[in-house]
Amino acid sequence: MKTQTIGYLPDERPAIGKLLLYALQQVIVMFPATVTVALITGFQVSTTVFASGLATICFILITGRKIPMYYGSSFAYLTAIAGLVSSEAIMAKLSPGALAQLEAWKAGTSATLPTEAIQYAQFGIVMSGLVSIVAGLIVKFSGPKAVEKVLPATITGPIAMIIGLTLAGNALKDAYTPSASFAGPSGLIWLVSLATLLSTIFFSRYLKGFLGQLPLLLGAGVGCLVAGLVYLIGGESYNLFNAISADTITAASAFKLGNGSIFALPAFSLPKPTLESVVAIMPIAIATIPESTAHIYQLDIYVNEIARRKGKEKYNLAGLLDRNLIGDGIGDMITGFIGGPAGTNYGENISTMAITKVFSIHVLIAASIIAMLISCFTPLIQAIYAIPTAVIGGLEIYLFGAIAAQGIAIMIDNNCDMFSAKNIAVISTIMVIGLGGNYAFGGNIPFPGFPGGIPCIAGAAIFGIVLNLLLSNGEKKDSVSQEE
């Protein structure tokens, strides 16, 4: 008896009930990192969530509804944005009221930046989108062979690995992070995160059929249940659930229904042109190009494996790299135009699809719509934000490790020669620069001419690309002479 292959390919649509649950799972996976970027940079939370949903829908439409990816806020831009809004050049442009709010944000007494400061950063984010668009056009007109020469699997594979591994510290830190009101034994935090992690793993391994495609949603549910039991037993001092005030969410809302405690539109704003923001933010987009390339190759491997098992024709997602980069750049321009932070397609969401085997475009469109709706209803933002950080950390241990594992899969799938001196040199230097830059310098490697440093992933990618091209010189010539 033939076993039916479980999973959904990009052009397949689940039944409406399943689709909504799959979409909610994608939102939960995306939400923590995207909101964290907003909180760190001082951008509006509701605007950031709305922008991620809008940019994802636009990305899917621009790429012809062929590439299943979710666009979210990127950590690569954190230092650049913080440095820009705190610079003398930008502070000199602010009104007295905005300058006072900026000083309050720097002192930690205000959760959000003044709208004026965000507007200057927005212009740099919009312009950064041009970098990815130009890269996509180069790929389109240079052909796949040129891409394989500049970004072979020995580069995209290690980059995918360091993306996952540089986040390992964040995962463990989140797994051990209590809420602001928690004062109970620290062992209870590990209890919640480990319950989440182990239940998610067991669900993904042993559950079959429909439930087997919801391991992250079910795992988060188990983690929240354990956290709820801890709270019931210990009271308020044992509360691991997070809290964010309605005022923080709706501070600069474009429209509030009453006091905004139920419904409030996000705080949209238009960018203000300034050269400083272009210089500070635009170059960071270089870091997202190898990352985005690694993501499309990861998707290509997993989608085609499902297609093979289903007896379907091969999906050439890797051949859509140009559309992926152009879509990523347009996503930056869209989110920057309405007031969200810069972003990229999310490895967490790709890992979720790889684990659940649900690659449906329809699911990601539904997730985008859910995210946009959540951003307008204050209680929904509060409800998802309330998920204990320890629960999120438990999921992250699995997801970030899966991102790294996908990097290995890229190299295996492309039959990388691990006995080649060139390959070993490229892979090893990318890994050490990427990981070393994260652990030694906090993610930004000090370098002359770059006040904030070079993001470790960008630095590792650029070094690996240059080294690979240098070591490739004379490669054909050597092989010809050996044959002779």
C-alpha cells in the first residue's frame, strides 16, 4: 500500500481551517524577532508588524507567487540605525520636542524614537532596497553560471550555518529569560523552555498527518500551559508571561478608536531625505544578499524533495534568485516608506516550513494578513507579546539549529569536495569570521572607515566571496594541463 506524502508545495492550498492554523504558526515564529527589532531600535511595534505583513504580500506578488518566504525585520541594521539617530547630524535636524524624546529614548525612559528621527532612518532603509534590486538585476542579466561562480555552495552553505549558529546565544539567552515580574526559582524558567523544546521535537517526530504539521504551534502551547501552571501554583511572583502596555503600542497611532485599547491603526510616517542615512544604512544591505541567496537554495532543496516524493515536476526555485533579490529590495522600500525597520526574508519561517513540510504560498499570504490585522488590534499584539520569552527560546533552539543544518544540506546537495584545499579555506574562514565576529565583538567587527564596524555575517560573506574568486584563478588552466 502506497503511503501518501504529507506536505504542501508552493502552489498547493490547504483547506481553510488547516491554512489558518499553519498561518498562525508562521506568525508566532516571526513575531518575537520582528517585535524585538522594533523594541531595540525604538520603532513603533504595530507599524513594524504591519510592515512585515505588507512587505511579505508584495514580495510574493512581485515574485509571481512562486517563492514562499516571509519578510521580517533584520538584526543586521540595528547598530547602523542606532548610530544614525544618535548622531550629531540627525540630532541637529530635530525639533526641540523630538530632541527631548530622543534623549529620553537614549536614557531608556521612552520606548520609542520620535517620529522625526524614524523618518530620517526611513530614507536610508528605502535606499538600501536599491542594493538588493541592483544585485537581482545583475543576476538576471549575468545568468546562473555567474552566480555559481560568485556564490557557490561553499559560500552559501557556510553563510546559512553561521546565520543559525550566531543566533545560538540568543536562543539560549531567551530560553533563560524571565518576565519583568518573575521572582521565582530560576529552574522554573528552564522547565518552561525545555518543555517547549522537547514537546516540539517529539511532536515533529512522532505526530502524523495534520497535527504533525503543527509541531511549533503545539510546542508553544505546551510551553504556555506549563508557564500557566507555574503561575497558578506560585502566584504573581511566578508569572513568566510578558506584558506590554497599550500606551506603548499606540503612542503615535495614526487613528485610535477611543483610547486605542481595542483598535488603533499603526503609526505610519513618510521618509525624510538625508545623505547621512544613506551613508549609514544603505551599505548594510550587502549583508542580506548572501543571506537571501542561501535562503533560496535552502528552499530549493526542501521543496524539490517534497515534489520528488509526490511525483511532481521539479521546482526551480534556485533559478528565481534574481526575483528573490529584487523582491527583497522592494520589501525594504515598502517597509521603509511606511515607517518599519529594514528587513529580509526569515530563516525562522523557512525552518518552520522545512520541519512541517508546508511550503504553500497561500499559507504565507494568510500569515501576512493575520500579521496586518494583529497590528491594528491592541489586545492581539498584547496576547502574542505575552508569550513567555522562555517559550520562544525553546522554539529558537530548534529553529536556529535547523537553519545551520540547512547550510550543511546545501553543501551535501551540491556535492562539495571537502578534500579540496580551496573549499576548506573558503568554508573555514567564513565560519571563523562569522562566528568569531559575533562572539568576540558582539556581531560587528571593528574595521577602519566603518564607525559601527562591519556586521560579522556581511564581513564573512564578503571575505569568502573574494577569497573564492582569488583561489579560482587558473583553476580551469590547471585542470587542462593535468589532463594533458
